[in-house]
Amino acid sequence: MTPLCDLLLVNGRVLTMDPDLPRATAVAMAGDRVLGAMDADDLPPARRVVDLDGGCVVPGFHDAHNHMVWFGQGLLEIPVGTPPVGSVEELYAAVAAGSRDVGADGWIVANGYDENKIGGHPDRDGLDRAAGGARVLVTHTSGHICVVSSAVLADLGLAESGRDVDGGTVVTDRHGRPTGRLEERAQELVATLRRPVAAHRLVDAIERAATHYLSEGITSVVEAGIGGGWIGQSPLELGAYLDAREQRRLPVRVELMPVSDSLHAIAGHADDPAVLGLDLGLRSGLGGDWLSIGPMKVFTDGSLIGHTAAMTEDFADTPGNRGYLQGDRATILDTIVAAHRSGWRVAAHAIGDAAIDLALDAYQQSQELHPRHDVRHRIEHYGVARPDQLERTARLGVVPVPQGRFVGEIGDGMLRALGERSGYAYRLRSLLDAGLVVPGSSDRPVVDGRPLRGIHDMVNRHTDSGAPFSPDEALTPAEALRAYTWGSAYASKQEHRRGSVTAGRLADLALLSDDPTTVDPSRIADIGVVATMIGGEVGYDPEGLLG
């Protein structure tokens, strides 16, 4: 007997991501699961039926790499991205305007500047003039650089001279005076003044971000770094996500990546493989459909547009500069091998090709010493990849996690930085041709995190200024949509639970205003999200179309 379903969506254009039934006209749901996608001749009895009037349904988007707390916090900070800021002087003006309601002991915090778009980096002296000597923190769009005012430098004992920082740089002028710019792990110096962030404030940021995500059709994300290092907000960050879930303030599914700094040596039995982890032996895989622990995140290098990524050749626009690793090579490699041995999946941030070499070396050594089946270690960003690295990545079963939107929003800066090597940057078609699975992700708030904007750039491959960016690396609309749904689920080892409109999968769906696989490719970014469902429940539906 055909089971009675709770909800039946009919008269739609359903893009299932299921190769056995790529398209359908209806979706049946029971509880939080999909009973099946089907056509009009196969409709089961239902308690409630909604006519979609030709609307397009896709699996809920899964952002495989984003920074949820960082984004949620940034919604309350001064925006200095481009737009609205078009020059360094306009940045200073925005800081000055934002300083009016800040007390003498308060902080003025701005985020999102890109020196490639405003003509240079701000500095301490300009921030001092803008803010009258107050404490100012301005974060680069990449997150790998910040600039602070003199008051902050004084708090850090850096007012007149710099210091050496392993894996980072306190930038100084030709006289040895700090400019206020702190790169990579040098940002942790500022973190000592501002962190840990109180758990209730983290919950607020999580809720702000999640509510925003639902309006874009996002139903699940990977939070790419919690608990320590320059990216983490608190050693209790995982607890803040638990608080948000218990308080019903976490309406999207989240997979959490603890950063390597938060792990420590584990003193278990001599026969146990675990040597590195969290207390009680916690590791990748713990959790359920709403909240889970994913890979350990380890930073190997920095930013491409910030010129701190570790490269095998000089940056084209800064001869003599090849970036740098965020620590001793042997130490990073040993950390990855120890995490692998201890049962963790590993997500290595590696943008430059030298950093990708290090990550692949570590993964190969890990499997040679401690073989594991279908681990799916990851390389986050996979920014500049040589042809030989593609083959090696596929052979090792590693999942690359590039960001399609980078091509549009920061592509002009990448083209200048790489010159003739730009064809190696943020590859997509070459990954598929090598037999790799491509997930969809944004690295939000580094760039605009709307999945349809990312899909647009994966298909069109030109910068926002109109410059072509390796158009031979473009995906078809169907391939790009699959990346942001099934591909991202695969990267999280969750393709058996989500990523397709298939019987038994979670009923996470997005209703779109048009079909991204048939609309003119130049209009993909203009497609609207009409409604979002998560677990068979309405998460976003401003027009009440789902009842």
C-alpha cells in the first residue's frame, strides 16, 4: 500500500541531482524525509498538496566552506568592502562616521576592505586621524590581514617596533615602525585583546547568519574553523552552537571544523591509534543531522590576493615574493599525520601550489603509515594547482574545495597576482576531467555567499569588471548546480543523507524563481529564492506560497 505523505509538492520543475531520475514534476515528503520525486502519473495520497505553478525545486544548497560566526558578527560591523568603499580615504571616512557613538574605551570595528580595489592598505596613522586615537580594527576581505590603530599597537607593545611571529608578519615601514598591518598568525596578537567572545554573543551571531542563509536557499553549511588560532572566537565555540540549537536559534544544519590549535595530545592506551584530538576522544563524525563535528582544520598558508599564499614561483606583481607557510613545514606535516592516525578527517587550507604540495605530501604519508578507507581528506580553496597536482589529488582521493565566486569578486586581483599562471587558479573543469568531485562553497564573508551568485561565476568565469578568467575552466549550469548540492554533501561524506531529492534523503529544498539549467547563463545570478524548506518544514517563505 502506498504510504500517505505529509506534504506533496506538484506541478513543479524538480531538479533532483539523482542520475536515475534527473527531473520530475512532484516531490512527496513524510516527516523530515523525502518519500520520492515523481511525475504526475505516480502521485501518492497526501495530507496536504501544494501546487508550485511551474516553480523550480532543487535540493537545499550546501555551502561546503563558510565562516558563520564571522559573517554573523560582521553584519553589525562597519562595511568597508567595495562597494560601498572605493578608496582608502573613503575607508577612513567610513571609520570616522562609525566612531561617533563609540566611547573612549570602545572599539571601532570594520571589515571587508580589498587593497586591490581601493588603491592600497590603510595604515595606523590614517586610522588615528579618522578615529581620534581610538582603538580601531579593520579586517581585510580575505580574513588573513588586519590593520589596527596606534592605540591597539600600544596595547600590544608594538607602538615603536615590531616582533617576530611564527607563521605571520608584523609589517613595518623602512624605519622599522609598525604600520598597523598584521598578517596571518600575527593577527592572534589582537585576538588576545578581544577574545574569547562571550557564548551568548556567538549565539546571536549564529542566529543572524542562519536566518540570512535560509533566504538564499541554504539549508546546510560547513563552519570552517572554530575553537582556536586566528579564526576561532572562543574555546567554547562548539558549546555556543549547541546553545543555539537547544534554544531553537539554529535553523540550518552545520558541520563544525575544529582548528588544529584546539586539539592536543591524547594519552590513551598504548594500543590506541589516537594521539591527537579533543577530550574524551571526540573526532570527526560525532553528531547528527543538525550539528556534527567534521574535519580538523589546519592552515598551511595564507591568502592569494593578500600575497601570503605559499607559492613555488614569485607573484607576478611582486617579484621576489612567494608568500610563506603558516609554520614549520615538518610540524604541519606531523600534525596532519597525527590527526589522520587519530581518526580525523583533515581539511588543509592550502591556496598556493607550494602549500598544496605540502598537503598532498601529508595525506600520502598518512595513508602509507596508517591506511584508512574512503577518508575524503580535503584541501580548502585549492587555489593555484598545477596539472601534476590534479592527478595526484585524484589518486589520493582528496576532495578539493574551491570557491567559484572568487573568480568574480576578487578575480581581478588574482589575475594581477598570478599573471601567466592565472590559468592554474580556482580550476573547475580540470577537476571534473581528472575524476574529482567539485563541491560548491563561498568562504563567506570573504565574498558574497549567495549560492546562485557562486553558480553564476562557476558557469560564466569572468571577473566583475568583465575580464575573462580561464573560461575553459567553466562548468555547465547543471554541473555547477550539482556542485552546490550533491557535490558539497559528498565533501562532507553526507551524500547518503542530503544533496539530492531522492527517497530517504532529508527534505531540504529550495524553491527558485527560474531553472538555473535552462535560463540564459548570464541571468543565473538574478534568479530569486522563493522559499526554503528544511526537514520538511518551511524555513523561509515570505509570500506564503507553501501555506
